[in-house]
Amino acid sequence: MGYVSPDMYQHSVSYFLEPLLAHHDPARVETFCYADVATPDAVTERLQKLSHHWRSTRPLSDEELYEQILGDRIDVLVDLTGHTGKNRLQMFARKPAPLQITYLGYPNTTGLAAMDYRLTDIDADPPGLTEAYHTETLLRLPRCFLCYQPLSTAPAVLDLPGKTMGRITFGSFNNLPKLTLSVIAVWSQILHAVPDARLILKVRWLEDEPTRQHYLDLFAAQKIPPQRVKLIGMIPDADHHLNFYNNIDIALDPFPYNGTATTCEALWMGVPVITLAGSTHVSRVGLSLLNAVGLPELITHSHQEYIATAVTLAANREHLANLRSRLRPQMAASALCHGMAHAQAVEATFHTEFSKWNL
């Protein structure tokens, strides 16, 4: 089995790839990782140790990589990049492996006839709902299509900040392109309904002053004054980044493009995440994650329900504090963090499909 990956330097894909590599059964699966790594780091080192064979692809052309994969005689080749930067889709178009599957790094179709399958689950892609948006056949795992590997050095979950601050703090650490005008309008309605609350947005682009002012202006257009919206730039250290969740009471998932790693991080740090489920994969990842952790009450299906859920949760600080204290152990015991079961499900799925091809 071959995995073609992006640069794993602090890449969010690594949080979901690591438990899969760690729990593959070597009696059933031989793994090859084809990695475009510019600056090797501790993440690279961990993944390299977990792989049976590690191929550095950075100096290779698509033609050379194609020949390398042919030489390795890969049965199932997994794309972890999709249409994101430094992808190798032109190489996949040449079909170096009998079965090619796209997974993890890009939450949409590749559009390639040579890409046979896309790995997902029944929550993110219910049968009959999203097939029309994909050129690939959808392979649905029996549990969540993701498995999260939290940082072993993650800081402790502290007490609910709303208790010490005397006000509720909403937050989102998602990328700015996800924060559409519709998202800002809905989040502003929540702030109007919880008058003493504030909102923290944290993303690296907010270090840029014109960008900061642009988003403050968008909230001002919704009659939210700048003192109620705190904008934070990049925190490069992973532990300090996670520790910043200790300033957040409730996380707000953007829509229609939900968070993935950000949602997992928030939950691991004891912060409940409210999501709005839609009709495409990118708008149903939050639903899949929350169901896997056992928090279906945080899944909403309309703007009105999303707002009402946020307002109701903000009004019950005792419930919020209790939820915060139990979220990490609940998540650790859930399907979302069960690496062995996830790897077994992936292996069984891949073996089934390869057996069909090999008849």
C-alpha cells in the first residue's frame, strides 16, 4: 500500500495519518510513503519510523515518481493531497497502481477518471446525497472516516474561562476563507443574543493589519463593535496554540466548509463545537466528528437552530463546565481516537476492493 503525501511539516494531515500507519497490521499490509518534505521535522521522523518504506519524492519529477511506484509494485495507492499545493495528480492520472484512492488532504473530488475511490463514511456522505459531486466511487467506512492522534504534549484542560471571566467567549481557529459573509452574519446574531459575550478568531493571516481591519469592518457592518471581536495571529508552537483553547468556552464551526483538525483540537481541549450540517462532504465533516465523539446534540441543521444551540449552551455555564471536564476522556474513548479499529476498517475495505479487482 502506498501513501502519496504533502509536506508533513506541521501539516494537519499528519494528525490523521499517524494513527493509521501506527496500527497497520504488517502481516496484511506493507506500507510505502512517498513524501514531498522540504524541511524534515519531528513529525517527519515519527511518520518515517512508522512506515515500512519511506521515499523522498521532492527531487522527483512526475515521470520519475511514476516509475518509482511501478517499481515498488504498489497494489493500492492513496492520494493524501488532492488539489492542494504540491499535489501529484498528474502522476496519478497515469495510473501507476491498480487501485487509486483519494483520502484526507482534500475534502472533494479529484475529478480524475484514474482515481477509483474516495474514502469517507455514512455521515459525511450518506448514500444518495453526494455521489453526483464525485467522479470517484465512494468507499464508506463503518465508522468515522477519520482517526485523530492528539499531541502527547497537549496542555491540560483548565477550568471554564466563562466562570473566571464572568462572560462567555466563543471562538474559531479556522482559516479565513471559511469565514464567509453568511458565517459572520450568523455569528453576529449569536453575539447580539448573548450581549456580554465576545468572539476570538485565531489564524495566521490576522497578523496582517489590513486583513484584521477588513474583518473588523465586516463585523461592524453587523453592528458588532471591535472590542467584542479579538483577532489573534499565528502561534507557531503547537503546545501554545492548543493552550489558547483554554480561553474559549464554545467553538463555532464555519459553514458550509467545516473545520476538521480545528474541531478535533477544540474537543481535545474540552471545548464543545457547534456545527451546521449541510448536503455536501465539506459541510458534513463536523457532523461525522461529533457523532463519533458522542455529541449529536451539537449538530444543527439550520441557521436558526445553530444560533439557538449556541445561545442555550452559553446560558448554562454549569453544563458547559461539566462538558469541559469530561470531553477529553470521552473523546479518547471514542471511535475518533481508536487507531487500531480504524486501521482494521481501512485494511478490510482496501482488501475487499482489491480482491474484486484481482478476480
